[in-house]
Amino acid sequence: MRNAIALAYWYNESRLFYSDIQRGAIHTARFDATDHRSLIEQVGAVEGMSVDGTTGTLYWTCASAAAVRAADLRALLQRRPHTPRTIVTLQHDDRPRGIDVDPCDRCVTTPTSELT
């Protein structure tokens, strides 16, 4: 790991998630540093992540694809085949960074495109 950028946690499952922007992957480990592994490969420049602990969904922003994506953590942690889905496709110039999911079923991102 050289460039860990995004960090999220799932408290009820005692798991951390982080992105390695150099490898373009999302990794996970338990709070006690066991079961460290790559969770999703080839995800691009992930700069923001958030876990919805109620649904077991990991959301992330991808600056290289100007999108917000999501994946079912329960499927991924059980090593079942699962394809992440694109939730929002943004304008090509948009570079989403931070993301948060709140209990009111709302998702918030922080874009970094320049305003003219």
C-alpha cells in the first residue's frame, strides 16, 4: 500500500475499508488488523467512501470516472460474485471527492470541478 486515500468503517462488522489509489483497488481488514485482503479491483481513483451499515452497502466516489458507485459488502465479504453498480454519472469535468451516507437515506458528495 502506497497511496491510501479514502477510509470508511462498518462498526457492526468491525471492518475498515480503504482505497489504494495507485493500484485502483478497495481493500478491507478487521479492526484488529486480521483478514486483510483486496475487496474490489480496478475501481479507478477512489477518493471518498462511506458505508451504509443498515443495508451493508459501500458507496464511493470515483474521480477518474466522474461517478458515484456502490457495492454489496455482504456479497463481497463472502466472496460471492458481485459487480459494483454506478449510482450517479456526473459531468466529465466533475471530480467527486468526499461522500457520506446518512440515516435519512440521503447521499452527499463534494465535487471539485471549478465554477466559472
